[in-house]
Amino acid sequence: MTEEDVIKALTANLWISDGRKDSPDATKDIYFPDDGVIMGYRAHSENGQKYLSVYIDQAGVPMDPDAEKMLQDAKFYVFGDGVASSVMLLSGGQARTNMIEVCRLSGENLVHKLQFSDGLQGEWICIPHH
């Protein structure tokens, strides 16, 4: 996929978390949205560099406010056939722990893989929201 193909694929739909998630540690559960969180991607360009930002659609299930802010502040850059986030500093007592999120399409699913700086990994899945 080209950069434009990836951007079009992610911005063409709203996405809804379907409850499938694999959190490595209960202290990180807030970074794995519950079933029913609706999100979308917006395309931006800064100094010729294209990136996406995430927004949470308020019609869905609410997300933890700290996790939502962290996600919305991140920039997602095309990385192969998906996107990779800028480094996100975790909140909620996890000082000096960072996270990177890599999202890839797998059929109709959007698979979010989270890599934490303490070595833990997890994932959660969204499907198109119509």
C-alpha cells in the first residue's frame, strides 16, 4: 500500500472497538478501549510530513479521559502498510513508562499493537463502524 492508500483506508471510516483485547497487565487496562469506543482518524500535513491524529466520537462508549487525551495528542505516521504513533508518555502513576502504538489493517479489522517501554506488549481490535 502507498502512503495515500493507508491514509485513505484509515480515514474513510469511523472505527469501533469490539471488545477483543489482550492487556498484559491490569495497570495498563485503560490503554485498551472497552467494547463500543468509536474513533476516527484525521489527516494532517506539517512541513510536508503527513500524519494522522485520532479523535474519539462521543456517540460511543466513553474512554478513560487520561488515555483519550494521550491518544488524541499522538501523531500517527504511515509505517509500511499501517501507521505507527509518536512516543506516548503514560499517565496514572506509571512514571517514565512510554508506549508506541502500531496499527495495521487485517481484512476488515484494524489491529492496534501496543509496545510499552517496560517490555510488555498487548493488542486490541477495531472494526468499521457504519
